Amino acid sequence: MKKQILAVAVAGAFAVPAFAAADTNVTLFGQLQTQIVHHSGSGDGGTFNSGFRQTDAGGLGFGLGDGSGPSRIGVMVNHDLGNGLTALLKMESSATTQDAFGAARDNYVGLDGDFGRVIAGRMSSSYSTAGKDPLNATFMQGRANGARLGGLNGFGNGSYVNRGVRYSNSFGIVSLDAGVFIDNADDSDTAYSARLNFDLNPVELYIAHSQADDFVGEGRGPSPVFGDFRASKVGVDWSTGPFRLVAEVEDFDWDDASPTGSNRGNTYFVSGTYTMGRNDFVLNLGHTRLKDGDPNTDYAAIAVKHNFSNRVMAFAGVGYTSTDDAAIGPDTGDLSFTGVGGGMRVSF
């Protein structure tokens, strides 16, 4: 009898927090991807080791690695405060098949209500539209192969930046997302980002801008991530029936960047998708044109994605990137890389 009473008491003790948290929704989420790709290079002066590689994401050429990937694990909390107000918490970390949990991604708190949503902490900037690329986070993705801007310390497509405050809301056909990122060393060097989306069904038009002059990133010591930095984009996302077309132009200009130096130019990206049943057939084309006589890059990728469910996806395809007059060592002419392979992504 005493054992039964003890068991009931223990069960009751664990039940109390559940009743107390009846207005709280906690979601554990995660995603993991890996891929096997045969890479080959031309104009690399024999410094690139062609052959098969297994990675989680990366690109086609040097610096393959597992960066710019989708793998992550995290928890999302929504706490109902009543009167249409919700408190938010998100904690998310990168993950790979090699190193398990890694760098921080989104880590913020916030409030959501009729006024919109405000979040504060670590996050991507409003500029990021990485998901507009159907091949994003695979070895064929545009942002890692010369077709779109990369993470750029949180102010490009992907990556994350600390000490941010972002506001977002929808006003009919117009959606606004704007953020500020405070430089604790000198608040006059605060960085900014903003994006407007216009829902003109079946067309979505989006415009984005980020500005990060002399901004000092967390963990980078006293040196700014950039001297002067700006990036702007205009994009169109059109969908009807089984067809989807994305077209995007970016204009960028930065100097004294660590560790990439100065750069300015434009990127041009076009993606077409045709959906047949559970299969998506994708063609991506892109070009980066640098000013001041710097080399230009061309990019192309063709792939098929098979959606076993909304949680499981497999992909296969081929990607190519080539940079003008960038050959290494004894080679002359263009530096180019090709990748052929496939992978699988599972989420929960």
C-alpha cells in the first residue's frame, strides 16, 4: 500500500508542471543532410584533389566542407500570455554528420501579437532569402558557387549575427521585416537590414538591403567585420500550377572586410522548377560580375528532388562553376569545378 501511495505521489509531482505549462507549446525540431559527390577541377594547377567526397553541404570547389548546410537541432517555445500576445523562445545549433552539434544559429526571445513580431538575440538579418534557391544547402547551391551572395557574417544570404533586434509584420499585400544590430564597442556603428515583400499573386516581389559600416562582430576582437559595407537585392518569385520561376539581382560593395578584402559588383540568379508528382526538376543559372577588372564567375546546376514526404527528401544532380582568368600555378585561363552526386535530407 505504501508503495502505491508513493507511486501516486511521484506521478502527481511530475504532473504539476504539465498543468502549469498548459499554455506553453514546446517543439523540438531537427534536420540532418549528407551527400556523396564526385568533384573535379580544371585550371587548379594540380592543387585540387578530384574524386569522391562525402559532405553535408558546401560547394563545388575549394573550401568544400560542411558549411552553408541545412543540418540543425533546436527547440521552439511559444507561451500564450493572453489577449492575443505570445512570448517566443528559439534556441538552435548547427549539426553535421561528422561533428554533431556545432555553431549557434537562431538564439532569441521575442513577442508576437497584433502589432507584429519583435525578436532580440542572435539571428539572420532581414536581407537573407536563402530559401529562394531550390537547391539551397546542397553542393549545387548558388550562394556557395558564384551565383548569389553568401552568408557575409550574417548580412548576406544565410549565416547569423549577434545582438540583433528584428521587427516583422504584414500589412495586406505588403510584408515588412527590419532589423538593427548593435555594436557594443561603439553604438554609432550599429548595422541595419530591411526587406519588403509584395504579394501580387501569382507573383511575389521582394526588395532587401543591409548596411554594416565598421560593425564589429562578436568574437572578432576590436577589428570591424567590414570597413564600409552595403548589399541590395531585387527579386521576383512567380508560381503557377507546377511551374516556379525565381529571378534575382544583387548589388554589393564592401571594403576592408576580414578576411576577404574589398569587393564590389553584382550577382544575377535565375531558377526554374517544374513539379511532377513528388519530383521537382530544377535548373539554376547564375553569374557574378565584379567591378574594377576583377574576374567574373558563371554557374549552372540541374537537379531532381524527390519528396518521399514533407519530412524526407532525396536529391541528385550536377553543378558547374567557372571563374574567368583565375587559373592557378602553371595553368592558364579559367578556374572551373564540376560536381556530380546526390544526397538525402531528413527532418523532424
